[in-house]
Amino acid sequence: MRNRPPDMAGARGLFISFEGIDGSGKSTQARMLAEALRALGHTVHLTREPGGSAGAEDIRRLVLEGDPDRWSPETEILLFTAARRDHLEKTIRPALARGEVVITDRFADSTRMYQGIRRGSGTDLRVMVDDLHARMIGVEPDLTVLIDIDAATGHSRAVARAGAEQRFEDMGSEMQARMRDGFLALAQTEPRFAVINGARDPETIAADVLATALAKLA
């Protein structure tokens, strides 16, 4: 794992993140991978962001509900980083130290996209995201699975869910298209990414995801 803090050195666990635009099916695929790995005898901790710990779940309710303009991008970056730090301390590090496979539905790449490429108050927000990440988190996944799907399809799926956590979906399909382009561009620069075609049936996607994860475990 790159940039692993000293207390995580030598950990036997594997850290896998799932990324993608809203409606891509990444949450379903994260769950299916966890189930498949458990069936093969692996100890798996399935978690999510924002959330995954008591404090982070409190922050989740702040950032995912309400008016789309409730928070500025800068404030969101601070809130997401605070939630991620608590998640890392309380959930991710302990599970990896026990030798478990940690699968998280979203991690720092989502903040790089959803907040980092939005327009801030005269600030380069990607620089802010990366600086805070380096200072406060310092961890990247061993493997990031990007479930890629057309932005219009993903947005229509996400809106159809019609739950309370619709704040980012309510920002529109144009934003989802920018997020998709951003994820794909990031994947080209980061070897930890595996881009999986999400425009297929869930079982076919899951088979590709499992093969990718098993290759990393090997």
C-alpha cells in the first residue's frame, strides 16, 4: 500500500475501494465481491463512505441530505476529510491490522471528483483535497475498482432510487458527466485502478471484479 502510515506497515490485509458515478452499481458490486470472497474463506469487512464509523455516519447525514447548495465545496472537503479520518482510525486500520480484506464503497477519489472538480471561491480545490489527504489520511487503496457507466444512465438510475440521500443526484446529469470524465482521467494516471464496464448484467460485472480482486490477493 502506498503511503502507508508506520502503524500499518506489514499489515496482511488488502484495502479495496469501489468508485463510480451515482447509479453506476458500485455499491451492489462491492457487496457481491464481499460475499464472493467470504465464500472463498476470506475475512472481509465491507464499509462505506461517508460513514463506516459512528462519527463518520453522523457526518454522512450532514453532507448527503438537504439542498444541493447547502455547503460550499470547501466546507464539504473539510467535512468529508473529517469523516474519512474517523473511518480510517476506527474501522479501516484495525481491520487491515487483523489481516482482513477491507472493501469500501467510496474513498478519497470520490472527494477528488465530487468536490475537487467543482468550482470553488477562487481556489484550486483539487490541490486542497490532495493536500488535506496527504496531511490527514496518507493512505490509498491497494486496488480501486471503477465501475464505469454512461452518465445519463447512471443519473436516471440514481434519481429513480428517490431516497433521502439525494443531494448530489439533485445536482444534475451534467455534473455526473463531469464526474465520470474525471474518474476515467484519474484512472489513467493511477496504476491501482481497474476500470470495469458497468453497462452489463450484475453477474457478469461481478465475475470480472472477482477475478481482478483475486489477482491482487495472489
